[in-house]
Amino acid sequence: MPGIDLSGSVAVVTGASLGIGRAAAIALGRAGASIVVNYHSHEEQAEEVVTAVKIAGAQAFKHQADVSDLSAVEDMVSRTVKEFGKLDIAIANAAFSERELFCEADMERFHRTVDVTMWGTFYLLRAASQQMIKQGTGGAIVLVSSPHAFVPVPRSMAYNISKAAIEQMSRTAAMELSEHRIRVNTLQPGWTDTPGERKFASEETLEAACKAIPFGRLGTPEEMAEAILFMCNPQNNYMTGASLLLDGGITLPWWAKHGSTAPE
């Protein structure tokens, strides 16, 4: 995004080896921020992100951590401060999902989804906020939510409730952190072309599904990264407690697309 200068800022991005997190880390790096590239199991891809940020002229290092572990997240923030001296931006993007009927769900996978998607987001929010309060210079935190927060997508209960929790988490934190000038906002990415989505659908399935999206295509990680960059822009320092929906119109009423009336 032209005109955004994050030179001198330090950012942590969770789940930054793939998809939206990868694109966000690179976009923030191109804007001048030093980046901590968090990953869980895709080390090679994380190193690629580090390289891309460095090529853009910013500093970066990768850090392996399971965000569902509070102490691991706190250690990551501590290392960030040790390496870069501070923390200004935190992007809670890491998520996990399995799709199955809730009444038949494997409870280990169900808990894993909530532990990574909801608790992992909270742990970064908490650890980053503590550091930013200590610094006393404000900050920007973006929690990656989803239309799943308000659309009851079948076979996704654990993910749905996790994303719904993130919305209240963000607004509550925005209230509590306003006196510290720490801004907390959420991004609600619509159906985005990421490895996570392709885990559940073939190319043919995705092409057919795109016809139901008013804009006729999936979003891209880069488009979502631009929105994250917008919310981190210091020029937008009056923006807090907001949720930005970027979904190509997929949550609009499907029956209205061609002028038909709502179902009875």
C-alpha cells in the first residue's frame, strides 16, 4: 500500500509461513517494519518469508512456537524485544481447523482448533499488550477473524465459536487498552485462496464455489495483507475496536444477487 511507512517498527506475525500470515509479514516488511516470522511446522516456508523481508530491505528472523502454549508465546515476545528492542505491531493470524459434524467430532481435533484459533489469538494479544503497556508508546494489534464469527458454517463449529470469541476479545481489549493508545482491530477475510482452504477442496470444487461469490472469485492473501497493513498504519490511529470485512460480497444475501426476493 503506497504511502505507508513503518520504518523503525517491530512486528510479530503468527502463522506467518503460509497464506494470509505469509503475505502480511512480507507486506509489513516492505513497509519497513522488522518482522518476527512465527511458524509451527513449516520451517522452510518460514525461512522463505524471512528472505523476502530481507530482500525488501527490512530485518527479520523466524521463530518456531505453538501459539496454543502461553509460555511459548511469551518467550517469542521476549525474544522479539531482545533482538529488536521493542514490539509495536502484533498480528494474531495462526489458526487450525478440521471440518466435521460437531456431534461426531473427534474431540482432540475439536480442542486443537479452539486451542490454536481462540487461545492462540488471546495469548498473543495478552503478551503483546503487556509489552506495549510497558513501553508506553502505544501499538497496533490485528486479530484475524472470519465471517465464520457470524455465519454458522456447518461442519465448522469449533472454528466458528473460536472466531466469534475473537470478535468480543478484540472489542473488549480495545476498550481496556484505549488509555494506553494500543489499537486493537479485527480483519474478517472471506473465502481466500490459501493452503488452508485447499486442504478441504479440489481446484474443481473451488472453481464451482466461486460462482456463489458476488465477485466471482476467491480473495488473495495479498489483498488481506493490504487490509492488515491499512489497520497498522499510524495514520489510522483513530481506528480501534473495528472489524473490517473483506469477503467479495459472499456474506451478502445470496437471493438478492439477481433481483429475486428473500426466501419465505
